[in-house]
Amino acid sequence: MSFGDEVRRRREALGWTLEQLAERSKLSPNYIGTVENGRRDPSLSTVLALAKGLRVAAGELLGPVKDLSPAAYEVGRAYDASPEDVQDLVVRLLHVTSRRRR
């Protein structure tokens, strides 16, 4: 699936129009349409703006990480959705438990 296809899939899954995504991402609807249709390669700033507008990490729009299990992917999504203090605790816990396994 291409970047534009993924943007469209996520936008439609949210039930949003091009105009609604444009407002949230601070881009024009016409520009987003050309990205979705594959007629334009987005710049990094566009990728970041669309990700912010869709409320996802930019990497999620670029495709899955190879060799990442579905469980690891879901844990990552939960981590990203957690408050910063919870994220800090998770990282510390993982560091402690990974040291014990060595």
C-alpha cells in the first residue's frame, strides 16, 4: 500500500472529508487529494502534518516495521497513547527486566 493509499484509508476510516483532514493538518484539500492519488510525493513536513492531522505517528503512514510482531505493534500504539509519566515508567521497567535476563 502506498503512502497516499494509507492516508486515504485512515481518513475514510475516521469518516473525515478531505476538508476535515486539511483543517486538522493545516494543508489544502487539493494538495492532500494529490498525495492520496499518488500524483505528488510528499515532503517530510507534509508527512508530519498529515500524521499530526490524523493523530498517528508518522511512521505508521509509511508502513509497518519489518519483523515487528502484531503484539509488539499494539504495545507500541498503547505506549504512544499513554501519558509521558507512564511512558517513563514503562521504559524503566523494560530496562530493569532486560538486565535480569542477561
